[in-house]
Amino acid sequence: MAWQPYEILDKTENTENIYKIIVLGDGFVGKTAITVRFCENQFKDEYIMTIGVNFGTKKFRYKGTSYTLQIWDIAGQERFGAFRTSYYSAAVGVILVYDVTNKLTFLDLPNWTCEFQQLIGTKPVVVVGNKLDLPDSGQVDSRTGRPYEKQVGFKEGKCFADSINATFLETSAKGNYNIDNMFTALVDSVDEKLFSNMLNVNSFNSIDLGFNKLYSLVSGNDVSKIYDSLMMLKHSIFQQNPYSVVLGNINEWINYLPKAPYTSEVSSLLLKSMDVWQQYYEQSLKEGEAVSSRI
Ligand code: GTP
């Protein structure tokens, strides 16, 4: 089996994160094929038009965190427009697909972007030029009667993706090319966005993580140095604790951080601080109230 950037988990396992992903694009571009390739590692040449929506689910561990992706492959044909949009809600990320051999499907991407943005706002997106195997296949395109040719160049695809702040990949569901990368790239963007939305350095040398207050740890505004360490801790914090958190001793951090590029020592200090937080948290559970304290 080809190398995968994640470890597949059993379907019965509970995961730390459950992400709803929607797959959008014109009819016949390969949305179902991409979903089926990712979830079941299969590909079928015949076309069965999606009516309404298909679902795929996959559970895996990636970069130390477990995920369930619920993939909603939504009918691309114009005629399903009226009820299509009802499936968009609560999606945390979007795969936007066109067919590299059909320019019209690429030209429709701005419409798809407008449609989902109006309904669910700006979300992490991966733009995907699918059917990359076809241009060199020697097969004849029944629309033109000539061999398939690439009608959308890599640069063009990338340029559009950049314009909406999205990641860009060319893929082949048939050849299983970049399919895993497409979904892990989206997971990366969703994680990053969830985190950075909540990350807001204020003037008190503290980090405010939205409704979770993670105080201390930062000297000045040098967030980048500890960003990765915080990413590492993010799940343990967010997944377990809906309230407020205090980590560590601020004096220790202020003395330490200016000298340190971010290193494993930074991470280990953060982890030590987690013990402190854990005690607060367990205590709060006992008392039936949220922890809300500052150093
Ligand atoms: P709708 O259900 O109408 O929205 O279409 P869709 O976007 O889900 O397309 P679907 O996955 O059903 O694929 C349409 C056709 O393209 C099928 O015949 C697939 O076998 C074929 N196809 C999909 N992906 C690829 C690919 O990467 N390479 C090749 N050669 N064919 C593909």
C-alpha cells in the first residue's frame, strides 16, 4: 500500500476532533471519486450522478491527534442548486474541485466560492484540479472528439487559489495522486485557523485563547517562537477544558523565553505547566465550577 501521512483508525474509535468537510464543484469533476478514493481507496470509471449528497467518513491519527473527517460530497449539477446549500452548515473546511481538462469547471470556481462564503463565511479551502491523469492518457474526450488536453495550467489554478487564500493541489482520484495530501492539507488549515482565531496576544504578556484564557508564557509579542509548542498543547487544552486555564509561573517564562529560540525545552516547560493546569481543572470538576484564575 502507498505511504500515508496518517495512521488509519478503527471506525469505532472516538476521536479528539470531528470535522465536517464539504466537497464542492461542478458536476462530473470527480467529487465522488475523490471522496471514495480517500474513504475506501477505490475508484470506479462509471459515472453515477450524485443526487443531493453522498457521505464518506474516515478516522485517522495525524501529527499526534485523532480525527474523524465527515466528508459531504454535494451534488454539483445545476438542477440540485435549490436544496444543495442546506448541506453547507457547520462545515469547517471546503474542498473546491475542478477538472483540469475542462476549463468551464475552473471558471465556475468563483461562483462556488461566493455561494459557500455567503452561507458559512470564509473557511479554510483546498482548491483541487482533478483528473490530472487524463491529459497524457491518450484517451479521447467525447466532447471534442480529440485526445484530452490540459485546459487549466498549474499556475492558473494556483493563482486562483492564492486569490482566495487557499491551498492548491492537482490530483488524480483515478491514479490516487495527492488525495491524502489534499485532506491533510485541509486539516492543517482548519487546525491553524481554529488556533490563530483564538490566539490574540495582548499587552499584558499573555495569550488570550478565546474563551479559554491561557495566560503567561510569552515575553513580548514573540508568539512565533512558541507557536508550535502551543499547537502541540492545543488539543489537550481545548478538547478537555471549556473554561479557563492557567499555565505555569510567569516569572519562569519571562526569564526563560528571551534567550530561547523555541525548542523542545520550551515544550517541556509547557508540559510541566500542564500539570499545574490539570490540578486546577480536576479541582474545578470536583467543585462543579470552572477554573478561572490568573497568576
Ligand atoms: P456529480 O455527482 O455530478 O456532482 O459529479 P462528481 O463531481 O461527483 O463526479 P464523479 O466523481 O462522479 O466523477 C465523474 C466521472 O469522472 C466518473 O466517470 C469518474 O470515474 C471520472 N473521474 C473522476 N475522477 C477522475 C480522475 O481523477 N481521473 C479520471 N480519468 N477520471 C475521473
